Amino acid sequence: MPLAIIVISTLENILRWLLDRFHTFGLTWAWSIVATTIVVRVCLVPLTVRQIHSMQSLQRHAPEMKEIQRKYKGDKQKQNEELMKFYRENKINPAASCLPMVAQFPVFISLYLVLKHFSKHIPPGSDLSWLHFVPNITAPANSSWSGYVLLAVYAGSQICSTYFMSTSMDKIQRRIMMFIPLIFITVIAHFPTGLVIYWVTTNLWTVGQGLVTRRLVPKTAPVAAGPKRSSRTPATAPAISNGAPADPAPKPKPQNQAPAQPRRVKRNKGRGRR
């Protein structure tokens, strides 16, 4: 059996067990999904911390990396080699910013399978509504008007979470990442409503986490890549061998200036009388 199927099957059993435990404690099945999502996000906190540190390192060294890209823009292979060398020297892991998203993907697939086979594991007549708003969490999101409202909430929360978690990207990349949810919403509309609840809870957690991070984590100043000299930059005066600075160049005398008047000295008239 492939390793991926074993991992997905194990996570499916764990998520089903969590849902059953939360439902045993008195939560509805919809609120059990919310509680399970919070547990998953708490377990991903260490990866999220690494993601934040990686994004800070990328922001701090962004000028230096842009300088490397500019220097080797004609040789992509050399550019990649220099960037990898720069990552190793400064202990930067660019893949760390993707770890939480990669870790959430198996959870998403497992929860999808749990909800897909939900009717086989719950007793008949169970309450599958949420907030008296969503009638059935196992039905597709586009099967009722409340599902469309939930999809709109998902799109807004996804854009907000992308705004907080893509601070190291440039403006074009951030706009693309914030526009992607509007494209995938047509696909997510066919998923069970319980999955949309899972994603909305995840996005709201990410937004709250971003607000807390901005307050607690200090902003890091970018490292200067070195002064750039242009054709208008004046040349620096050469230093003397003994370390003393060179004499400044004499200032040119201004032209069309009136000659200086001789200073008059007043004589003391009373001093000559005796």
C-alpha cells in the first residue's frame, strides 16, 4: 500500500475519532468540525512560527537577494547557485513559508473523506445543521442560499488571510494570491458545506494569528545591499598613506565681487594733548 494512502487513512481515522469525541461532549457535528479545526491549527503552531521567522528573514535580506538576481540575471544557473549559497550562509529556509499549507493538505483530504462517508458513521436523525443557518453540512455548498453566503464569507476570509501571510511577496504576487480564491470558489462550491466551514475557521484563525503576530513580533529592518554609485555620484578623495584625510580642494574665488574696502582706524585726539 502506498505511503500516501496510509497517511490519509490514518488521518481520516484520527479526525473521525476527534469528531466523535467532541460530539460526545455535547457539541453538534458542525461545531465539532470547528473544534477539530482549532485542534489542527494548534498542532501546526510550531510550523507557523518557523513560517513567520522565514518570512522575516526573507524580508530582511530582500535587498541582497535582489542584488544577486540583478547581478546574474543573464545566467539563471549561476543565479540559483548564488541564491542557494546565500540561503545557506544566512540560514534561510525559503520552503519553511509553505510548511503549514503543505501540512494542511492531508488534513483537508481526510476531512473530505470523513464527510463523504459521514452518513455511514452517525446515527440516523442526527442534527446536521449549523447556527440554524446551514441546514445540512454534508450537502454541497451550492445546494442552498445559505451555502452561497458561506462561500462569500470563505472568499472574504481567504483574501484577508492571504493578505497577512504574504507580506514577503511583491505587489503583483500578492494580488495574484488574493485573486486565486475567487477562481477556486467555483470548485469549492461543489464540496460539502462542512469543508467550507473548516476553511472559514482556518482562515479566521490565520487572520487572528496575523493580527497577534504584528503586535508581538517586531518589524525587522532590511539589510542594505551597499551604496549604488551612479554617474552623478562624486568621486571620493583618495586617502593619504599615513591615514590622514586628504586636503580639501581650494574653493574658487567668486567672480564680479567688489574689492574689499580698507579698514579705517580712529585716532584718539585727546591722547596727543598734554
